[in-house]
Amino acid sequence: MVTINRKKVSAGIAIIVIILIFPWTCLNTQAETDITFNSADKFSIPSYNGAISFAVNGTYSKATFENDTWTFTNLRLNRSQPLENFKISTQNSNVTVFSYIAFNTTLQSARLRYAVEGKGEQIFNFGLGSQGGEWSGVDWSVITGNNVFMAEGEGWTISNDGTLVVTGVTGNVSIVHWGFSENSLPSSNLPSYLQHSVAIVIAMVVAVTVIVAIIIKVKSKGHSGEK
Amino acid sequence: MSWETPSAIVLPVYVLIVLVGIYLIFRFAKNKTRKVSSLRLFIQVAAVFAVFMGLILGPFNVPIFQPLGSSPRDRLVGTNFFGTQFPDGLSVPILACYYPNGRTVTCPIWQIQAYIFPFWNYPRGYEVFYSTSGLEKLAIVFGLVAVVSVVLGRFFCGWLCPFGLYMDVLTRTRKALRLRHFRFSEKTNTALGQSRYIIIAVFLILSVIFASYAIFGTQLISGTRPSGPEGTEAGIVGNINEPFCLVCPMRPLCVLIECGLGSMKFSYVSQITYGPLWITGGYITSINLAILIAITILALAYRRFWCRICPLGALTALFSTFTPFKQIALTRLIKNEQKCTKCGVCKRVCPTQATQVYEKKGGDVTESRCILCARCVEICPYEDALELKVAGKTVMKSRNWLEQQKIDLEEK
């Protein structure tokens, strides 16, 4: 019925396993200059009577404190996608950041989750740049722990430079932003073959498949004829 | 649930498990006439995990998808690779329903219906933007289906389709309950097979009729004019622009299972049903629920009942068993006339009652009803009488397992 060369199969499986595992081992490599932190570390803002901490371990390239705001460069929370230029501050409250996750699909989105202790004000800037323009389309949502979507202006505001301020909220909070990167949006500046690259590639695949199938068919008929 | 699992861990582990499983089945399966069936069952289960890998990878509890509950759609293959040109997911000819959370590929039937609708210049679909016209996306879908059908034919139906697995599980359940199955007469079975093409034609025509305002600027049926702003998702007529999905049994099956697992919120699903008795709705309707129940009962009586009338199977068969595609299709079932004794075992075991394997004297016996499950090859007791060939190479052939069984018994 089915004849299997076990040695070849075993060797093939071993090679595939090595290939699959290899990239994962590389993921553990971090930039040597990155600084690690854990949940015990506190980033205080004394003049604002506030402090920032993280519920998970993480790394950053640089952290600076200026104008009562902490700025993190390449912040990763438990191997999350990096926040390249993340600014955070808090007044009269303590913030514990739980997680950050981002999608880079057509509908780009990201979510930051944190907990607030004390009724104060939290200020964030994700380094996304300003709103406005037809295609920058960055939308924001602030959701409290009871899955209540807060309307803009009632508990939070966003400024033109992308600084989001949440006021008077305690407990668990999620900030979500979604929008479209200029790279993934349709652009008439791209050459036509790039605008329709998927269709072109599929057409080529169809053509190649048909050609190969015809060749195989002709060869098979030739072998049958010889027999 | 609020955990996230890196793809870099899950995907290699998944591939490893699949490879090891395949090896173990080949190495240790004792019953020679069940080895391929066991392998097929394993691959079907693995395929379900592959199709819904997003449920494992997460992330979960993303607020943007909060109403649905847990996982986003199009996690792996959709917009990550094709961007706004083709953002709804890779077309694979299996019932990888568009609607459940966590799927990685997309049902071509949904795509064909959806792209007929935003045929002209509607740039936005459901949570995605399109930078290509409906015509171009339709060409991509048909191109992909044609390529995979030419290469592998209805192998997808027999080995990879999640609904096919559901049918096979029902068959195994029936066997466990020691109930006998029924067979359709040849005339009825042939009529069922032909009905597939009528079903797909009817629903595609309905898609065009419902999309008439978008395509022609006039309603062919009143009430199909988009009610929201032009060129937006709200402008797309709700619930009827994909008419086949209103009746497809795969959608309620996926949705109900995911609600049961907690990865979709039933409270949300039930909120978006409309009319008396849930006649229409975004996910579950009384119509598709009733059809699912009917198919389930019929599949307990008749093996692979849905596969006999599946329009997606019809589409795949069109590109693999009909001229001119038949001339170049690469996966074929070949019969050796000299070795066949007309014992009829192949005809009896075929789950879709494909008869050409028995009736045709020799040569290429692949037909549109055949799902290439290879059960006939597996059970045929005559050496080399049947062969499954891919690109001219034999990947499976019948063997004289009766003789081998005799030898094994004598040795004992």
C-alpha cells in the first residue's frame, strides 16, 4: 500500500524540527543595552504625587524623567511589541501597567491595559503623531473595567499631538487605538503593478500551474505509451 | 480568557505534533485496512486546529472585538500578507467559515458573494478597507480555487474540510451505536450531485440580485438599497448580501461551538438576530439552525450527506473533473483493469457513493462525487488494482492485505 523509507522520514522530521525551533531560540536574544525591570520597580513622580509601575517584567532601551513625565524608549512588556516612544505621567494616583499588545494588520490596533489607584489624572502619549487628515484616521477608545466605553470628553481627552489624558477613573482601564498606517492604505502614488500585485502574482501562479500540469500530463502519457 | 500565546511557540509545536503523529500512525498502526483512515482522521483534526489557529494564538479580550468575546479574525494569513488588496483571508476550498473567531483562511463561497456586492468602488467591507475592485478580488478567488483544485482536486473535501470531519464524526457515532447506514439509489445520488451546481448558481445569482443597486444603480428587489452612507459598511445591505451564508450549516456549527467554548459571546450573537423566530441575523438564524439539524440527522443515516450537495465541492469539482481542467488535474484515482476482479468492495465503502471506480473498466476513474478519501484504495484487496496518483507519481496503491493477513495468522 504505502511504502515509507523510515530513515528518510525520520531525517526529514528532524531537519524540519530544527528549522522550526531555531528562530524561536533566537527570540530569546535581547539587545545587550536593554535594561530589564520587574514588578518591584517603581517610577515615581514626586511633585505630582504619583507613581508608575508594571505588573510584568519587561525591558526598555532608555527611560528619562523630564517635566514630570517618564519617557520610555523601546519599551517591551513581557516580550510585547515595542513601544518606541512612550510617555506616561500620573497625578494624585498610582498606575500599574498590565499589558500592551498591537496588531499590524490593515486595521492597525493596539491596547494598553493598566490599573489606577486613586482618583487623579493619567497622561499618555504613544508616539503615534497627531490626528487629522483623511487617512491618518486614528481612533481611540477608553474602556473601564466594567466594559464601559467612555465617550471622548467624558473622562478622557485627546490632543492634536496624540496626548491622551484620563481623569477621575479608578480600577482597570484599557486604552485602545486603531487606525490605518499610510503604508497599508490604498495609494495612487504606487506603480500600477504594486497596486495590483496580489492579482498579478495569482495570475502568474495559475499560468505556471497550468504549464507544469500540461508538461506532467504529456510526460505521463509518454511513459504510458512506452509501456 | 486574557492570555496570549506567541506564534513562535505555538506554530512549531503544532507542526511538530502533526509530524510526529503522522509518523506514529505509519509506524504503529496495526490494522492495515485502517491505517489511511486513521491518518485521514488525524489530518482532519489537525486541519481544524490550523483553520482556527487564531483561537489558540489569541490575543483575547481585545476591546475592538469585545461584542464577539475573544479572538480576532484573520489572525495569520489575511491582511498580514495581502494588505488592502485582499484583506479577507486566503481562499481555500474548504468550509472555513468567514464568521467564527480565530480563523486563518476563508470560505471562497463567502468571498465570491461578498465581492459581487461591493462590485463597484465600495472601498470598505467589514472592518477592512479594500484597495481593489470587486472584479479583481473575484479573479483572485477563482484563481486560487482553480490552482488548488487542479493540483489536489477534492482532496480538500476528504482530508481538510472541518465540516467533512463533522460528517465523519457523525458516521463514527452511528457505527458506535451499531446503526446501519442507508444508501441512495443511483438515480437519487446522481440527482443530488447535480443539485450542487444548481445550488451554487442560484445563490450566486441571488447575490447579484441583492447587489443590484450597487451594480446597476437600481433595485431588482425592493428593500435592497443600502440604507447608510454610500461607500461605507453601514451602506451594505445587512444580512442578505451573502445569501448562501444564511443557509449554510457550517456557520451555526462554528458559532455554537465557539459560544460553548467561550470564545464568542452568545449574548451578542443572539442580539443580532431579527424578525420572528430569528428568521434573519448576523450569525445564527432559524434557517441555518434548522438546516444544520437536518443535515446532522441525514448524515447519521447517509454517509457524508452534505458533501453530496456541497456547492463548494461543486466548485472544486468544476476545476478538477470537468473539461478542460480534467485534462490537467494532477491528483487522480487510477484503476488497473487487469487487476480488478469486480468484487464491488470499493463501491460499498465509498462514503459518497461514487460509482465510477467500480463501473469504469480502467484508467482514470476520478469523478466529481469522489472526495479522494482513498478508502477504496485502502480496502481494495488486489495488489495495484487502484492507485492514487499525484503529478504522475503513485502516493498510495491497493495491496493484497488478505494475503498478508493470512501470513500473519499462519505466523501466529
